[in-house]
Amino acid sequence: MENMHKEVGANLRKCRIEAKLTQEQVAERAGISVPFYRNIESGNRMMSIETLISLSKVLGVSTDRILLGEIQNSHIENIGVLLRDKPETFIIKVEKIVRSIMDIFLDGEGGKIY
């Protein structure tokens, strides 16, 4: 069980660093104490489901990313988390932008990525 706590803590730390946030910022935004957050990140404590969900929202990643680390398709899941609760008009605009970017990076001959 201790190994699981350490892995979750390491995943959490990686997500926090990628989000360019300090431990203090994450704890404050998640509504938990800084010492408690530090204990989670160091693998000394485990969090409740409510705290896990709060941290995933603060960090803009899926709960799976925190619990399991980077897995296949986690980027797609993370995009879903970022778009959750956004207005449909916003999502439609984002979809158009993504399609435009894909057209730039994919050639017309077999979808080769540049």
C-alpha cells in the first residue's frame, strides 16, 4: 500500500510541476492545508475521493492521471477535463481550432504527421 501512496504522490507532483504551480497554490485552490498536501505528494498520506476530484480540477488533469500516471490517451482525457462544464459555443470554437491545426500538421497523403 505504501508503494501506491508514493506513486500517487509522484504523479501528483509531476502534474503540479507541469501546471507550473507551487504546493501552496495547489493546496489553497483545492481547499486543503499545505501540510496535508505535502504529505499526499510525498506519499505519506492518501486523500479522499473529494480531495482527489478537487486536485484534478485545480491541476486540469483527470483523476486517472493522478492515480495511475500518464497512460495512453491521457492527453485526450485531459482535454475532456479542460472542456468539462464549458458552454457548447466555446466547445464548438475549440473544435474548429483543433481541426485547423490538424490540417496544418497532417498532409493530404495518408495523414502523415510532419
